[in-house]
Amino acid sequence: MVALLLVNILVNKMDWSIILWGTIASLATGLATGLGALQVFFLKDISEKALDILLGFAAGVMIFVVADEIIPETHRTDKGYSRMATYGLVAGFVFTMFLDNFIEPFLIILFQ
């Protein structure tokens, strides 16, 4: 992300505050990841119910971001590629389902 912002600044002579905010956002993300890892490190015995709830919450957040931000953005900046973006989304979903349902069980059997 920071590299793209640097290129944009060099090409378009933009303000350096964009780099500052990008760096702050990257550092905050890394800090949040570290705090989450510390919780798991100290709470080694987490209940299965709590784990299910937390994983479901994380999945819901990811689905919301895709549905609310990414899909509408592909249609908002329509340069004739919105249909291809939708096909790409569906192809990625089908590919992931294929990997999850056919390849993963094969790998589990193979490496047992």
C-alpha cells in the first residue's frame, strides 16, 4: 500500500501526508494483529463455543467488506468491466469452494 502511494506521489506530485496516513494505518494494523496474537498466546485454553463465535464474527466482517465496499466499487467506476468483475468474484468463490471441498480432504488423507 505504501509503495503504491509513493509511486502516486512521485508521478502526480501529491502531498506527503498521504504517505504518513498510509504508514500510520499499516502500523495500526500490525499492532492490532500483535494484540490479537498475545491474547491467543495467554489464553491457550479457549472454549470451542467462543472460538466458533469469534471465527463467525471475523467471517461476517470479511463478507460485509466485500458486499459493502468491493462489489459496489467495481460497478461505480464502470468502464465496461463491471460484468467481468462480477464474473471474477464468482470464479474466485467457485475456485475456493473447489479447493475447500475436494483438494483439502485429499491433502489430509495424503499427509496423515
